[in-house]
Amino acid sequence: MKLELQIKMNPSLYLRDPEQSELGKNIIKHSIQLIHDNGFEAFTFKKLAESIGTTEAGVYRYFENKHKLLVYIISWYWGWIQFQLNYQTNNISEPTIKLKKVITLLSKNVEDDITTGHVDEAQLHQILISEGSKAYLTNHVGKDNKQQFFKPYKDLCNAVGEIILECNPKYKYPHSLASTIIEMAHLQNFFMNHLPSLTDFSKSKDESEIIKYLEELVFNTIRV
Amino acid sequence: MKLELQIKMNPSLYLRDPEQSELGKNIIKHSIQLIHDNGFEAFTFKKLAESIGTTEAGVYRYFENKHKLLVYIISWYWGWIQFQLNYQTNNISEPTIKLKKVITLLSKNVEDDITTGHVDEAQLHQILISEGSKAYLTNHVGKDNKQQFFKPYKDLCNAVGEIILECNPKYKYPHSLASTIIEMAHLQNFFMNHLPSLTDFSKSKDESEIIKYLEELVFNTIRV
DNA sequence: TTCAAATAATAGTATTACTATCATAAATAA
DNA sequence: TTATTTATGATAGTAATACTATTATTTGAA
């Protein structure tokens, strides 16, 4: 028996569940590939359809528009990260060790996880770095939020906030610090690779430097 | 004699200098208004032209495309912030006071500055919060960077990094911390207003809470 | 075997992101 | 002053994007 990790997705994100058919899985797979290779702006349903070998109309039966598709794959990623977090911090009692695990999990470039057939997590991680914030930096963020599009992200942020409070129950900004860690793990990675003078990691191009920076930032501010 | 603040812009950003004509100034003014009101995605040169009372072709004579126009107004903003920083920290010898001023300058909602006729800085600040990162989160960030499109942002980041080093010459990540401050001043503001559960400021909707959070973060990590 | 659901094939529309052309008005130089 | 450059206005046109609609064909479950 083959174990497959299934991540439960918000049904408002799709018209037809892409997990339930070959075409659907191909849509996810090729979307990740294309967005990774050319960026979200250059990504169109027409190109996607061509890459899969179906028609534009075929894609539109699964997703209303490309923004919802982006939110879908991003939500999937956060769900997957949440699973990794639970898995990796399970049985660890020392909260500071947990928090370090979290920082590493969020900062480190990911390897493809074979338990999820049609999703390449390494590419997805790169997409999150470059396109992640475009999920919510829109004019319709309020509407999207009401439909719970950002729940996986918020859940993760809450989970990280909980760990921060375990480290220091008196710390006043656990959620803001959690969202800072999550966002900066990605943004400092982007800067390191594309605008290195905005960081102090220029030479190494190594995520371990980002991890050190974030650990120092976090543990000094919560004072443990 | 009326004093007018002029910010020197990178000529690669435009085809014709918008500061040199009424139409040009109107393009800047109405762009800020429209992007502020409807977001960058919904912003088109056609709508802009209609709002000004000119034609699409008229706008294209000034800017090659809407991305360059966005980078233009964002660069203008960073230039203006740099001026404000120099002005406000001039004659302050104590670096920690300087750094606090910087955090406040970046976090606080801005008032319109009357010395710049056609630019509404308050709206521009809001644009930076929602659209700022879209200037560089593109597939062509490398090309844009080579053309120095992000120089004002980098200069600011350097200046903030310098102040951080004045506070603690041994601190290892002045640039990363500077870019973290700049980005988080905006992002925590966005979260506070649109995704409040990602922050700890939900009730107040007051930037002074963000300032406190950032000050604690920064001064604990540089240990002064 | 039949019937519903999914998909493929094709067409069509409104909008976007441009480029090109030509006429006219305003500024400037000879 | 006239001649000439330069900016703007008016209009057209194109390729691509972001969809919607229709019909035919295939697949698969009862």
C-alpha cells in the first residue's frame, strides 16, 4: 500500500476538485511548473492548457481564474508546511528547539516530497518566495479573507505564535513575530538571490545565514 | 519665491520626463490616485488617460508600460523618504534616537506634503503598503536591477544600515535588519488592516503599536 | 446497455497592452 | 516674421488575455 499525503483544501477555491481526476492533477502539476519557470504575471490558462495538452475551457472548468489557482497552490503549500511542522516538532518538549526547527523549516530550500505525486515542493517553495505575497496583496483581500482563502496561512501563523508563547508566555507580539518570521524567511531569500545589497548574505547564497539572522532576531526579542 | 522639493529620478524609468510638463505631472497625480483607489492590477493606461482627459497614446509617450510607471512613483517615494530621513535626523548625535526616528518615519501614516505639488504622499504611502513589493517581485527583477531601478530603495536601506551600525558597530546583519524594518513597517500595517489575526494590533488599528513592536524587535536584536 | 458526467473542439466577446499615423497647436529659432 | 521643430490630440488597428458559450464525443457507473 502506497501512503499518499492528502491536504484538505477550501472548496471555494475551485469549481471542480483537481485532486479527483488526472486532468485536475495535471493542472496543478503544470501550473507549478509554469509559474515557477516564468512567474505568475506571464502565466495564462492558455499556456497552461497547451502545456497539459487540453484546452483553455478545460482549465476553466476547474478554476474560475488564475488568481484562485495561485491561492490554491499557495494554500496547499501552507497546509503541507503545517504538516511538516507538526511532524517535525512532535515529541519535542523544549519550545526553543521547536522554534528553531520552525525557523529552519521555513527558511531552508525544500526537497521534493515523493509522498505527494503531482506536486513538486521544491518548486512550490520557490513560488512562495516570489509570488506568495501576491495571494493577499490585492484589492479583494477582504472578500477573499471572508471566504477563508488565507486560513492555512493564518493557522500556521497561530501555530508558530503558540510556540513563541511557549518560549516566553509574556511576550506581547507572538502573531506579529510569527508573521515576521514567515515573511522574512522568504523575503530575505529573495533579496539574497536578486537584490543582495539588501542583505548581508551576498557571498554565501546559503540559507543557513538567513537562519542564523532570524534566530538571533527572534531569540533576542523574546529574551530567552 | 515658492520652495519646491525636486526628487531626481532615473531617466531609464520614463520616455519623457513627467516633471517637465503639465500632462506629465497629471499622469503622476492621477496614477497615484487611481492605483490608490483601485489597486495596481485594475490600473490601466486607458483608465488613466480618461481620468486625465487625454488619450492612451498620450500616456505611452511618457511611460513605456504600467510597471515602469509603478517603479517610478515608488522610487519617487523612497527618494522623498530619504529626504525626510536626512532632514529629521540631521543634528541628532545619539544613534538610538536616530533609529527610533527612522522606525517612526517608516511606520507612521504620512500626511500630504505641500512642497510637492502634484504628489499626494499620504496616498503614496498607502500604495507602498499594498503594491510596494510588486516593483521587484517580478521575473525581470535582474534586468530592472541592472538598470538601477531600485537604487533609491537600496540607498535608503544602506542609510538605515549605517544608523544600525552606529548603534552597535559589531552587529552582523545591518542590511538585512534594515530591509526587515522597512518591509515589516509596511506589511504589519497591511496585516493590521486586512488580516488582523496575523498581528497583535487588531483592536487599536494604530501605527504606534507597530512602532513599539519594531522598536522592541530592533533594539533587542542589536542589544543596546 | 443506458445515461449522466467529463472532456474535447471550436467559436466568439470584451478588455488590455500596446503601435502607428496624421493633423493641429504651441513653442522656438532663423 | 516665417519656418520649423516639438508636444499633443484624434483615430485606427493588432495581438494577446481573460473569459463565456455551444456542441460533439468519450468515459464510466448503474
